[in-house]
Amino acid sequence: MANKLVRGSLIIFIGNIIFRIGGYLYRFLMATLLGPVNNGILGTTLSFQGIFQTLAAGGLPPAISKYIAEYNAVEDYDMARQTIYTALKIMVFLGLFLGILMIFVIAPYIAYNFMGKPEVMVPLQIIGLITPFSVIMGAFRGAFQGVYKMEYIVYSRAIEQLGMILFATAFVLIGFSVVGALWGTVIGYSLSALSCVLIFKFYMPKYIPQPSDDFEFGLRDELKLGLMLVKFSIPVIITAIAEMLIYNICTIIMGKFLTLADIGFFTAADPIARLPLMISISVATTILPASSEAFKVKDIPTLQKYVSEAYKISLLFVVPMCIGLALFAAPTLKLLYFKTPAYVAGASALAILSIGMTFYSIFAISTSIVQGIGNPRIPMYILIFGSITTAALCWVFVPYLGIAGGATATTIACFCMMVPCVYFVFKLTETEAPKKPVVKIVMAAMIMGLAGLFIPKTTIWLFPGIIICIIVYFFALILVRFFTTEDIATLRGYSSKLGPLSKFTNKVLNFVERIEFRNR
């Protein structure tokens, strides 16, 4: 079992990193090829797409995974297979219903009544064609997860993403603009859904055999199973929708008050601001099972150590990254969107969002710890509060501050989510907050930020500026006496695995050790 968990977690972790990079590549390509106005249409459409896909799935994929795993554990393969069929019926119904609703009711209302922008109607209607394919993918991926075949999830996601990128890019280059980009998405999802069906048909019988000849399952039994699945999925769907709103509510509200070009600037900046989350999400992925295991065996000292180290490691990298992005927002946008210099107008949003991602990083880690020690409803309530706060602040700020207002609203909401979640972490784990390391990290980052203020904010100086900031931050950490003997020993262990670089890293660590500890 342990090997299954480690193997599955590693596969999903690597897959998430690859697909996050692929997602950024898709957004960058579309932003570059479409231009600000059409990118604004695409960004608005993708915001609604994510929410509708989540609604159509109904929170059922985790329920499928849970009950398949349980039925397989007692070798009740008939019920395991029936769980997939019953859930799939519910999800297909939801997908078709919401798809038709989007095409004929919601898309026209949003385009003409809410946003007053008729040009977004057809792109929004295409979402209705994506939804049925997405729910088929969700159902079968839940089944793959239930039998610990995480590689099947990665394969189907790879087909989805490659299809999206290749077909969307091709259609846009041909001249189909936003509609072409979205038809590329439809093809990507349809190919992925087909791959899920084929994997399930040809490979899953090894793990979930065909139903027994004497297996009977009437309508009443299926309704009972469906009710059980829906009951489990309710908190899951609430949490998922709240999280989707945190990411997308600003873009949706901007559609009410701002031009499509403004939305295009914001959606170009947003994925860049979220780059530091790759670090915090990686830490969060690791801390959840670790904290869960320590809590289960009542090893409180180990749990407390995990909690302190999770915050320390994450903030050590996230804080300077976020400050660096805020400082070099304009040249970063100029470099990444060199074919469309107009995107530099999103620099203010990028700078503000970057600071907000520091708060969201801490929230993400805190959420994993709270979930790991058996309190999943706390993050759910905080996410609901955060989504409502984000929406309210956006409605107030966006009309007056534009995209900077949306970024400010998101940043404030992230801070408001972070504070209670961190409070519950330290209260429930009885851990003392790592105040000294955090203060030292913030001080070192501020020193780096002050040095960064004097570096010219041009594309030519971007990479030299990054190198200078890294060097300043490193020496600032030494100046504030951040490193401990335990840190040095841990880093030495890692450096021994770096091959040719191990000699250089050891020299650096020797230097740090001499400076850090000579006056202690």
C-alpha cells in the first residue's frame, strides 16, 4: 500500500508540474497570437468554462475514486464497476443539461444582459459543447484513481493538453481567432474523453473484472447508490466551486465594467503571477500525507516539525519570487509578450497579484495541513468566505481602479483567507509559529527589494537584475543569521547528490558556515 501511495503521488506530482507548464504555454501562445481584445474574450470564456466543468462533474470523481477503492478492497468488483456506471449516468445528464443551458440561455444572457458585449456569445456557447466531454473524462479519471493507476490520468491529460495546444494554435493561425482557439479546446477534450473510454475498455478489466453472471442491480438499488454518491460529493463540489471562483470571479466581474482589451491585459498577467504557487503547491502536496501520518500515530513533535518546516521552506523561495515579480513586472511582460508590447499595460495587475500570491501560498500549505489532520470542512468554509469577499471587493474596486482594482481585491481576499487558516493550523497542531525564521526571510527579501529598486526596469536588465537580486538575497540571509546548523547539514546531504556541482555547493556551504557561526 505504501508503495502504491508513493508511486501514485509521484506520478501525479510530476504530471501536475508538466501540465501547469503546458497550461502557461497555451495561455502565452493564445495571448500572443490573439492580441489583447481577443485574448480578453478567451480569458472571459475560460473563466466560465472552468466553473461549468466543475458544476457538471458534480464533485463525483472523488466519490467514484473513494467507493471503487473500498469495493475493490473487499473484492466486490460488481459494485465497483456499477459505481462507475451510476456516476457516469448522473454526470452525463448534468453535462448535457448544463451544456444545453449554456448554449441557449446562459451565454445569450451573459453576452447581452450582464456584460453588454455580444461578441462573447458564440465563444461562451462553445463551452456547452465542451462540458459533456469533460464529465466523461472526470468519471473515468475517478475510476483510474480508485485503482491507483495514476499514469492513466496522466496519459489522458497529456492527450487533452496536446490536443488543445496543437489544434487551438493551428486554428488561430489559419484565421479562426477566438472561435478557433475554443474549437481546438473542444477537440482536445473529445480526444481525451475517447482515450479514457479506450483505456477503461482495454486496460481496466485487469483491476475491475467484468460483472458476474448472477449480478442483479435494480432501479431502487441504483437510486440508493446514486444518492450515496451525491451525498459524498456535496462538500466536494462546494469546495471546488469556491476555489474556481477565487481564480475566476475577477475576470467575470471585469466583463461587466471593463473593455475586452483590459481583460486581455489582466489574463496575460494572471498566470505569470501564479508561478510561485508551483513551489507552495509542491510543498502542500508533500505536507498533506506527512501531517496525516504523524497525526494518525499521535507523533505530535514530528507533526509540529513538519508544520514549521513547511512554512519555512515555502516562504524561503516564494517571498523573494513574489517580490521579484512585483519589481520587474513591466520588463517581464515585455519579454514574454515581445510580439505584443501592449501587454505591458498589465504590469500594475501583475505587481499587485504577485504580492497576493504570497498570501495564497501560505493559505495553500495551511489548507493541506488542516486537511491532513482531519478537518476538511474548515478550508471549505474559508474558501466560500474568500470567494464572496473577492466578488464583493471586485465589484467595488474594478469600476474605479480597473484591472489594478481586480488584482487588489484578489490580494486582500487572499490575505483574509490566509489569516484564519494559519490560526487553525497552529491551534489544532499546538505548534508555535516559526516567527524568527519568517521574520528573517521577510527582512532578507526586503533588503533584496531595496537593492532591486535601483536596477533599471528594462528587458536588457531583466536577467542581470534577477541574478543581482538572488546574490543580494543570499547574502542578506547570511546577514540576518537565517541558516542553522541543521539547515547546513541538510543542504550538504542534498549537495552530495549534485554530481559535478557538489564541490561548488560545498564551498558555498563552507563559506556560509564560516560567516554564520564564527560570532555565535
